[in-house]
Amino acid sequence: MAKQDDPINEIEEEDLDEDEQEEEEDDDDFEEEEEENPNPNPQLDKAKMEKVFHKISTERVPLRVHDVIIKGNTKTKDSLIESQVETLKSATSVQELLQAASVANARLQKLEIFDSVNITLDSGPSELPGTTNVVVEVVESRNPLTGDIGIFTKPEARSWSIEGSLKLKNLFGYGDLWDGSLSYGWDQASEISAGVSLPRFVRLVTPVTARISLLSQDWLKFSSYKEQALGLSLGLLSTKHHDLAYNFSWRTLTDPSQMASKSIRRQLGHGLLSHLNYTFKIDKRNSPVRPTSGFAFVARSQIGGIFPDYRSLRFVRQVCGYPMRKDTLLCTHIFWC
């Protein structure tokens, strides 16, 4: 039996098709209006932003970090970057987070292995209100090897020297800095040295440095002796206000002219020089180059002869300084031997 067509159903279907076409046309028109006017009320958005900034500047806005996302590092280890930005995780408000982000940015720039550092705050998961994701985006140095060379003169001493240095950055991805330097002075002193600096070593949270050097000095024109020293320097502690380093060297004094004084002759031959250096520093100046307010103070303590050998020179030296300009230091020395 053939099925008869229902005219009512046909009319309803035609009406539905026309309604759907009209709705699609309305949606297209609405999308075109949105594209033409992406910001229909800029004054309202500006007012909202001003309200947000006013609230941040006058009130404490609770906010905590959900996750720290690191981008852009291809060679640098994530653990190194995380150690420099770990203060972000302890922030509990927007104000504390902005301050911690500024400090973290400065720490990453201080490593000298990034061309640029950018820290942004992104919204956290929707199911965790009051949280944010911190995105740390870095750009590693394009040229990890840098060097310089120069010729320097000292008119008052009538001498000149040629100096050069090479620096290799982030060789193993731990923020390590390898450098070597060479200095050759005519009729005076020559030095060759190599060193490495690590921002973190094992569980130590402070930078560690090590340097080995070979120094040769010719004092025949002044005191009729020559000095050669092979030294090792270890930086044990380095913080904002404190520095601690240990220096050890094997020194050899010779008298080719046989005209040195008796005090020099008593020191001829081999000897050990070892001393521990401690530096305490405070700098509250508004500028290290041209300060107009604030103060600065530097105190250096040096203890020599801590190596258990009778040939090592024993002394205590205390130096207190007041930095006047970038390269000028007003000092007071106290020396015991």
C-alpha cells in the first residue's frame, strides 16, 4: 500500500528550513559585525583595567602559583632555571608575585647565559580559582664563545701590556662559565689563568668558583729579584653581603743579580702562601657610578698562613673601605705579621 504525502508536514518542513536559513544569515551578520568592531567599547575596557590596577596598588589581592612553565631552553637544564625562580612558588598575593618575578628575572639575567628573559602570568586552571601559571620564557645566547683583547699602558710606570681573554658560556647546560686570560707585560709581569664558575654545585645554593693561575714577575729594576707563583683560588661562599674565598699558591723567589737585600735573601727559594679571605659589603647607594644618596661599606679580612707548614707566611690583614665612585675606594689598612 503506497504511503500518502502529508501536506501539513511538508509545510512545517519548509517553514523550518526557512527559519534555519534566516538564523544562519543572522549568525553570519553578527560574526561580521564582531570582526568589524573587535572592541565595541574601548572606554569600558580601559575603565576595567584602571580598576584592576587601582585594586592591586591599594589592596592585597590573594593569588598563589599553581605551576611554573619553562620555555625556550634547549641546552640549559630545567633544574637550574627552577632554582632561580623558586621564590615565585612562595608568593601568596599579586604584589608578592610581581616582586618575586622581578627578582627572578634579575637572577636569570645575572647568569650571563641568556640573551633575554621574559616572565609572564597566565590564568590557572578553571577548577582552581585564585591561582596562576607562571611562564618563564628564555632565549639562550646565540654565540656562547666571546673574547676580547687590548693593549694597556701605564705612563707613570713607563710600561705597557697586552691582555686577552676568552669566555665559554653554558658548556654543559648548568650555567657554567669557563674563561681563560693571558696578560703579558714587557719588563714587569706576565700571567696566564683559567677558571670556572658554577651558579650551583651539588646541594650548595651559592655560586662556586675555581681558578688556577701562573704568575711571573720581574722586579730586577726595583728589588733585584724574580718571583714565580702557581696558585689556586676557590670561591666558597658568595651572597649579597658576604664572600668567602681560599687562596693557595706555591711561590719561588730567585736572585739572578745577587744584589737583593738580606730580607729578600731570607725568603729565596720555594714557599707556600695560603690565606682565607672574607668580605662583608653593604651598598645602599642609589647609583654605583654617580651616587647622590645612600652609603656603602666594604670590610675585608685576610688570614694568612693557615696551611700547616713552617715556610708559609703568617699574617692577619684588615681592610675597611668606603666606595666613593665606581673605581675609587677610600681604605684603612691594619696589618699584623
